[in-house]
Amino acid sequence: QAATSLSSSDGIFSFSDEFSGTSLDLTKWALRNGSSPTFDNGVMTLLSTTPYGRIESIPSFGQGYMVEALMRHPQAGTSNLVSEVGFASASEFVNTLRIMDDFPDTANVTNWQWVTDASGLTQGKGIMSLTTLNTGWNHFRIGRIAGTASLQVNDWTPTTITTNLPTANMPAFLMSYGNNNQ
């Protein structure tokens, strides 16, 4: 679609949120689990007070879309405190395409990709990098087009997966896992 304004991403992207308000925009997002996020100067904080806090987009996206997020995880490198971004069905473990940092069973020094198809069979679970994310801002990108998924963090070489990818339309999501994780 043609951009109607250069001051807002809404006229440029199919879905975007600059988190400039004071509460979760319920026309764009659903609170899937946990406490309502807080907002300050365009920064959303998703605090996990139950096993996880998660928001997911109201629209779902199929092939040909990418989710990009600029995220900061202050507890990066801390055992069992994980941040995630990606696409996932409501069941979470079927039809997923996501990047996780600090996955609990990997000595907390890796970033993981996790891809499952409609059967729930894990197809692409694995290490993207043996580098702990810094606690500053990191740029996450996940996309799928024509039977290929690409997952990338910052300027690292993208991980590409081409077999048994989920084909369903899925909402984008942001998640914080672990007690008092941000």
C-alpha cells in the first residue's frame, strides 16, 4: 500500500506498533498470558509474573510476511529467563516459527530457533549462535516466503529453513518467560 505519512509506520507496513500509547492497543494485540505490559516513551515492558507473559497480534499472517522487533532483554544470560519473538498458533507448540534467547537447557549462552509444523513435530530446533545476547537493544527478524523461513538476530548470518515449515496463517507474538523476567 502507498505510504500516507512518513511520520508513522502504520501507513507503510501491513501491521506495526510503535507502542507510543499508555496501554496495549487492543485493536492490534491480545494479551495471551500474564500481566498487562507497561509503556514509557515508546517502550513496552512485558513482565512475566506467571510462567510467561505474551501478547499476540490480532491479525494473522501467512507466507510473504516478516516480523521485525527491536527488543531489549535486561536479564539476557540469566538461567530460565527467556525472551521470544515470532509467529505461533494459539496452541504455541504447533505451527511455530520463533527465536528464543537463553533457552534453559543450553547453559544460557545461545540463541535458539524453534520451528514446528502442523503435526507438532519439531523441524528446526537448534542453535543460531553460541553468543549470549547483550542486554542492550537487539534486532530480530523472522520471515517466510515460498517455502523458506529466515531467522536473524542483529547482523548475524540468517538461518534458513526449507523443510516442513508451518503453512498456516499465524499471529505475530512477543513473549517473556520466567518469574519476574522483563
